[in-house]
Amino acid sequence: MTVFTIWGARVPAPSQYWTVIPACSRYRTVRCIRHKSTISFRSFANGFPGTSPPPSVQLKYLRRSSSSTSTIQETSASTAPLSFHLAASASGKGRRFHADQNTHEFNADIHDALGLQRGETRAQRKANRPDSGQDAFFIAKLEPNSTAFGIADGVGGWATSGVDPAEFSHGFCHYMAKTTVEWTHGRLTPRMLMEIGYQNIIDDPSVPAGGSTACIGIARADGALQVANLGDSGFLQLRLGAVHHYSNPQTHAFNTPYQLSIIPPKIIAQSALFGGMPLSDLPEQAEISSGQLRHGDVLILATDGVWDNLNPQDVLNIVSSQMRSHGAWVETGNHGLVVSDQIAQLTRPGGSGEKRKRSQTIQSALAAAVAGEAKIASLNERRDGPFAKEVQKYYPEEGYHGGKVDDICVIALLAVKHAASGDSR
């Protein structure tokens, strides 16, 4: 039995199962080989403060493990550059959902970013957050002509340890938004953005503990899309009434998603005494999806508050209904469903055609429709959603039925050619 002394806490562990890995220059990871557990904590120049790992503990760099990567090979339908029109809609658990109040439009002509925290104190930052509970989001301009965006779902279990899970998720998104608007170091990728945001939140002394899932995307003017997803948040890419691509959730077990975490040494020690370790995964374990956006495509990012209550077909139906009713996707006699020549107009305030919502855009309508339907489904005790069906599969004795009440966060992205023409197929 090896005993680690980490920040004054004595942590016993079988030495043959542990390696100490310098995961990056700003934090260290202790990984259990047998149980595939990882722990992240703030680093010191010479490793653990006041300790020297016993000779029986092997110190080494581990090569980056090959994470799951999916790539869609296709040719862009048009050489015209794309612009991206985004909105976010969110609702905290136990809060009423109001589409107007809970939906946030990203206007690249006005905003550098959404999701930046404002305020000097924790109370001020909390007061200025959107009503999204422990879920968080960001949308930010990335030059030239690109957009970065993402969502994070704070791990609610930290509340039992006296930790506000929202501090991690909102701070994490803040740092990713800030990094994006200040980026000048070459081509930024979603995984890099996730790594930088994670390092920054670890280095933030105001966030001593916590964790979240993450789904981070970057869309570029040539239509190139890359998404890094870690955990059970995820995305759905829709094209003319069909699901074009989607992410798969990453879980260790039922209702146990991959998650980025900061684990205080006291909790590490307490967990080790009982033969376990808190979950903490790394950005390098995120699944990377690369593909191509076309004129008229819709991308939906959402936390598990959506996916636990709506399946991909449900979201496709909601988006298709909105796109058709607003005239963004139209039926033709010869070519079936096509992108409307008027789609660019619909992305501007008032262009959605809703008389009572003169400032609404089609992207706001999409985000609000998905979030609103997820909210309704979560409160419906008779409608079994994906979460209920999973509980029934693994724990039939529970007799679980209905939706799953949770925080909900959605980002909707609509891709539009700068000069939309009649050739919109």
C-alpha cells in the first residue's frame, strides 16, 4: 500500500495501480490504471507540495490516448462563404420558462461574446448570470469570420459537499469566451479551447471544487465545423428535414457522464479511504466530430436537460416545424424541400414573422422552441422520455415514469450564405 500526502491529506492507494502524470504545465493528474479514475488538482513547480512520491510509484509522461473521432467527408454545396446566426435559450430547474426572457440573441455586430461573467464578487457574478441554473453557455466571435460556442452542465452532486456547481460551469464558459475573443495564436480548435478553459478554471482560486460536462464547437466561414464533446451534453446537425449528424454521449455508467472536475484534497482522501475516487476526466478524452455546414443547416447544442426528455426525432420535428412555419425551408414541386431565398431576412430582428415578437429572429425561435418543449416534457409525469426509458431498462423495479426535471440549455446555430441566391438546394 502506497500513501500519497497531497496538501496534507494522507491518501492510501495500491502502488501498482497508480501513476502520476504531468498532464500539462498547469495541472497534474493522478490516474488509477485499474479503475480508470482520474483526479486533477492545482500543480506546483516540483510536483506535490512537501512530498516525494515513493520509489514504487512510477513517474512518467503518458502519450495522449487516441480519443474517439468522427469525420464526415463531403464537399461544400457552395463556395460562397457562410455566416452563422446563433441564439441560446435556457431555464433553471424549478424555474418558469419564458421564451422572451430566457432566450439570448448573439449579434456579432454588437457583441464580442455572450457568457462573459460580470461582477467583482461571487454574488455579483451570480446576479448577472442568465437564468440557466447550473448549466452555462457561451458564444464568441473568432477572427476571421468564425464563431466559437459551447455549453457546460455543472455536476449537481457537488451541492452535497457545499459547493455551488454553477461556479464551475459558468466560470468555465467565461474563460472559453474570453480566450476566443482574445485569441491571436494561430488556428484554435474546440479541444484546445476546452483545455484552456479547464486550466483557467483550475487556476481560479474562487472555484475550489466542482465539475461539468462540455460540448464545444467552432464554425468557420468555409463551412468547416468541429465539435468536441465530453459527457452527456451533445449536438444534432439538421439539414432540410433530416438528421445529418449527431454526437454520442460519453458515460462511465448509467447517469454517470464523463466530466471535467476539480477535486479538493480532502475529498480525495475521504474517497480513498472507502476504496473509490471521484470522477474527473480530461479534455483529451473528448470525442471530436468534424464535418461541413451548408446553407440552411441547423445545429443544436444542448445539455442533458434536453436529451433526457427529447430524443433526436423529437428535436428534428421541433426544428422542422419552426423552419417550415417561418418559411426558411419550403416545399417545391420539383426539388422537394429546399432552403428559402428569404432565409437571410429571417435571421434579422423581426424577420421571423411573429407579429407579437417583433425583435425575434429565426435562430431565437429555434432555441426557444427546443428549450420550451424540453421544459414541458420534463414536467410531464405521463410522457416517458429517453431518461425514463433508460431507468426502466436498467432499474425496472423503480417504476420510473415521466420526464426528468433538470436545468435546460440550448444553443441554435443557423448557417446562411452571405449572398443567398435562388440555388438553395
